Amino acid sequence: MSETAKNSEISQQIEILEAQMADANFWQDKQRAQEVIREIESLKNELLGGEKYDQLNAVITIFSGAGGDDAEDFSAILFRMYTKFAEKRGFGLALIHEHANDHGGYRNVTFLVQGKQAYGILKSESGVHRLVRVSPFNAKQARHTSFSLVEVVPEFGKSEAVKISPDDLKIEFSRSSGPGGQNVNKRETAVRVVHIPTNLSAHSTAERSQERNRERALEILQGKLYKRQEEEREAREKGLHISKTAEIEWGSQIRSYVLHPYKMVKDHRTGVETSKIEDVLDGDIDLFLPAQAGLQK
């Protein structure tokens, strides 16, 4: 059965059950009524892609791609955008790991967004983001294109949702560093965990102890493996091939932010666009987020 036919069948089942709810005698059998409500909720979750982890917090990592200093600055711009979005939503935000450059940009940065449905709301932000502007790092004031990759995974905590064999892990320790690269801890508290079969990795440097950074890195790695498994499952269903390494380059972007020669933000998956780029970069990204997350204004 195709995905479209399956979704149509689920929608019909939901309609039938909701029609039962509209019956005047529906609540006379409370046990049956509760069963129907649970079944409707389950079917709706399945219709949305089996989003059983949508209620979890989101771990977001931004990687700088092509564009040098501009790309690293773009990653900082995106980090600020998500920070502002979290503030406006009343979500918490905590820094997990950062690899900063000397002028306020990031080679990569990982942070936690804490709030109800944070992963479900933000997971569609995963993908390559593209910035076109006059480069502030170019004396000739030339137009420049930069790319950053946004990766959004669920925070599983100590869940066993994705089991990882200890034999498949490589764990590296180093000193956590503060601004300017100055070592602020004499002990090696920073942790990098690598999943050898997939080469996926996760860093944690913000926790005070090595053990807590190790736990945090493993939690992030769980989320990354879950995301990889979901992408591979979806690819199999659609008959597509998924590369093991995401290409952060031309032609692969999900969204473009254009500051010059005109102002526009466009999502290439949905066609949604706006000229209010300053508002978007200040955290107003609701129009690009999925309607099923309850974000329609």
C-alpha cells in the first residue's frame, strides 16, 4: 500500500470514530468512550508520521558549511534566531557545546531547546540553510553565499529508545575551554562520543563533570541515531538513497535567506516566502513550521 493510500485509510478511520463521538449516547459507556478517544489519538499520531517522540525536548546542532568566516557568522545568526524563537515561545535553552571562532561565529554549536513539543515543532528545521548577502568580511563589499547545516534530534534522556552497543563507541576526553580557547578546567571534562558503524558523533562540554558530559553526549548520539533510522526508513518507503554524509552545498538547501540585492526568506520545500527577513532572523519562524504543530497564526 502506498503512503498516500495508507494515510487516506487512516483518515477515514478517524472520521468514522469521530462520527461515533458525535452520537448523543457516546458517553453512556465511559470505558468504550475512552477507548475510542485513545484510538483516535493513536491514529492521528500515525497520520502525522508516528510522531511518538514529538513531545520531547529538541537538541539542535548548527554546522558551518561552505563560506568560511561568512558561514561561521551565518551559524551564529541562526543560533540567535533559534534563541529568540525559544524566548518568544517560553522555551528554555541551554548551551551544550560550542566551537567558536575569534569573531563571534561558530564552526559548530549544539544547544538544547526545552519545552512541550519542542522536537515536534522544530524537527522540520533540519537541513541546509543558505544565506546571500554583502559580506562584512570582504573589503570589496562583494555579494557572498554561505551555507550552514541545522540538525534537530529528540532528547531521549536516559531512555533506551535507541540501543547502542558499548563496543560500537569510541569515547574521547579533552579539556573544556572558555572564550578565546583558554582552559578553564584542569581536568578533562569535555567529551566526544563517536558511533563507529555510522561515524556519527556528539560533543558535550557545558556540564561540570566528565561523567555528566559523557551522559549528555550519549543522549545526543541516541537522538542522532534515531534521526538516521527515520531518514533511512522514509527513504526505503520512497525508494530513495540517503547519503551517509549530508552535503552542505549548492542545490541542497531547504531555505534561503537573501539580504542582497533584495530581501526575502524562502522555504524551498513548501514555497512559503516572506520579505520580512529581519523578523525571521529575530525568531519569527512560525510560518515555516508545520501546521500540525499548532503554529498557525
